[in-house]
Amino acid sequence: MRKFLSLIFISFSIICCKSKEIPKDIIPPNQMQKILYDIHIADAYITTIGDADSAKKVSSAYYKGIYKKFKTDSVRYNKSMDYYYQNPGLLTDMYDRIKADLEKTKQKQDTISVKPVTDI
């Protein structure tokens, strides 16, 4: 009995400690991070559009463009988001990197907008 319990415990430990591999039908984290970055940039622009109908049309076009850029579609994107919601550690890591990338972009934009105009 003791050997049986030891075997079950060891088997359970191996299964739990095994690194979780991302399924092939899920967008890999590095690519998903880039997609999410672009989506958040698009969303930021879309919020500046006053008319709801226009915003809906623009957002649809932007999302299709993003999916095309990354050779994916909304079904795979949504399935991947569901996967990452169920694995919050992966999602948190991606958003930490996205946040850092957005801050770098903002700093570059601030630097560009603060540059003094020189006389020609």
C-alpha cells in the first residue's frame, strides 16, 4: 500500500510540475503580445471618434487589418484570448511587456513633440 501511495504521489508531482506547453492552435505569446499592442493602439484611436456608427466601422476595419498583418483571424484570436484568460500568469507577463512598449512609444512621441522648431 505504501509503495502504491508513493507511486501515485510521484506521478502526481511529475504531472503538476510538467511545464505547460501552449497548444498549436493558440497564438504564441510573443505574437499575441504584438497583436494586443496593435489592438490597444487602434482602440485608443477609436475612442477619439465621436460617432458610434463611425467608430464601429473604423474599429472593424482596423481589427481586420491587424488580423491580416499577423496572418490570423478573429476566431483564433478569441480562442487564444480565452486560453490566456485561463492562464493569467502568461497574460500578466504579456501585459507587462505591452505596458513597457507603450511607455517607450509615449516617450518617443513626447520627445518628438517637444523638439524645438528651427528656423529654415
